[in-house]
Amino acid sequence: MSADADEDKVAVELDAVQAGIAAGVGRVVAAGERTRGLLDRRVLVGPIDPCGECDVCRRGGAAVCPQAVRRDELGPRVVVAGRWVVPLDDGLELASPSAAAVAGDVALAYTLYARTGVAPRDPVVVVGACPITRFLIEILLAKGIAPIAVANPGPWAEWLLAKSVRVAHDRASVTAALAAQSLGTRPWRVLCGDPAAAAGAAELAGPRATLTLLATAAPHPISGEVLAREVTIIGVAGAHPDLVVEAAAMCVKGEIDLTGGTTDDPTDRFRTHVHPPR
């Protein structure tokens, strides 16, 4: 057994991490007795190692597991649970540094989609402009879902229009866009992966709507008025580790554009910044 990895863990030397979230990609350089099969393989590392055994985990709540090991940042080398790393081989190869975002923003976007449970012909409204939102739009399109995106004129709206996504600016234009798809009378599914846009998303959620929000340390603006409309609120506290492999597979198939989602310019808020670990 390695000196820095017990029998269920692996030590990973990282070659890239995502800024702002403890997600990265690297190679396994040491492994415990039960994780020998991961030695010398490239893997994705996420920000959390849930226990996988408690009632919370068994009910799909790995992101809020009370026994989870959580990482706020990643250095050049990290010891993690081998159960939750995702090997990048056998048809799941992804290049660095962009692969670092897969267990971070990409997996968060996929978790927002999965937790909401949307399907084609559902009236889906996406609010906010951030990297998670960009990946969420690509996931929805790949799943055959035609979302309405709320966006102001500018680069974000232009990107959406280039993807043939209908763009709306307020409730009236969202309603009109959904009516054009014969979806105007059904309760909306409002998804928001941008905490800065949570208030606007809550205002849009009409009677019996489903509102899915990315949870943050700051309180969300959920008022009694929202609850009075019988809105179902789904909070996503983090990516579920089991969904990382599905997100990676979408990247391999080109359904999610990682090359368009990474940059050395962190001021570009519609992209995801990745860099070598410090």
C-alpha cells in the first residue's frame, strides 16, 4: 500500500484544474490495494468524495452527504477516493487542459438537467449567463429539448441564436416563444445555473412551475409569493459524481464543446477558465 494512499484511495498528479472549483484532470501515480487498476491512468477528479453508503447517498443526495470529504481547492497532487475518479480511456479520452472542467462546470450543468427531469416537448426556460448555463444549453439541445433562453442583447444572446436557441427578454416574450411551440399552457421548467440570475428565475416561475437553482452559500431570493404559486423548488448543491462519466461521454461525442468552453482569459464570463495546478 502506498504511503500516501490507503487501500481505497489513489494519489493523482494533476496537469490542469478548473478555476473556482476543485475539479481537475491528471494521472494516478499511487494506489491502494483495492485501487491498483487505476494506477498510471488519466482520470477526472471532482470536488467531493461522498461516502456512497448513507441514506442520503442512497437517495441520490451525494452532493449533500453528511460524511463527504470536500475539497475547496486542488494542488499539484491530491489523494482522493478511487471510487469517484473517472478514467479517461477505453473510448473516453479527453485532452487537457479542457478536460479539467468536465468534473466541474460540465457535471454541474448535467446535474441541473438530470435533477429537473426534463424531456422533449417540456416547456423549458433557461435563465442566466455563465459557463454552467452554456454547458446546460448544449446538454438540452443534445437531448432533443428546445429551451427558451432569457438573455439581453450581446455576445451571450448571439451565441444562443447561432445555436438556433430561441431568445427571450422577459415573461411576455418567453410566453410568446413557448406559445409558438404549442407549449404555452403547461407549467414551465425554469433552470438557473447562475446564482446572479436566481431572483429573475424565481420571478419567471409561474403557477405550478418547477424551479431548479444552483445552491450557493448566499441565500436565494425565494419569497412567499413564489411558494404561493405552488412552485416546486429543486436545489442543486453540487454535481453528482455518478453523472461525471455521462457528462464526459457527451464531451467525447462532441455534444458539449470543451474547446469553446475554456480560455486563458478569465474575464470571458461565458467560458470556463482552466489552468495548471499551483
